Amino acid sequence: MKNIQAVNINQPGPPIGIQNTIQATQLVVSITSDNLIDTCQIYFELQNGNSNCLYYGNMSITGVDYQNWGGDNDYPYIYVANRYLLTITS
């Protein structure tokens, strides 16, 4: 888990049609598969301070991006943060 600069996540709420804005402050990344050659699958979540999932998704690290990884444990976090324009704070 990494702390991120707060980002607003819009979620539907009552009454119907009204959006509730909740701030995500944490990024969680899990590697779901890695062929150790050129492809890695990632699951990620944006969470609030209570570890509630506000948004989630999957993505792949492949090709040159995979080669640039170099075994750095922070790389998957940085990869997701860059794709979603998030700022990791710690």
C-alpha cells in the first residue's frame, strides 16, 4: 500500500442521480500473474483512509515497460500511478 495525494472519486448515492464525492488516499497494487519474461498482470485499488475500495482495475505491464522494471518492488505502484496521474506521497 502507498499513500497518494487525495483524488476525488464520484460514486452514485441517494437520491438517485446525485453524485457523492469521496477522496481516495491509498493505492494498493497486487501482481496477479507474471511470466517472468515479458508480461505481468496487475490488480489495483484506490482506497479511502479506512481501506475501503473506491475504484479498482486491472492492467498489464509488457514489453519495454516490463524490461524497465528491473525487480524494483515500487515499480508496479509507479506504473499504475503514472497511468492514472496519481502522486505517490509515501
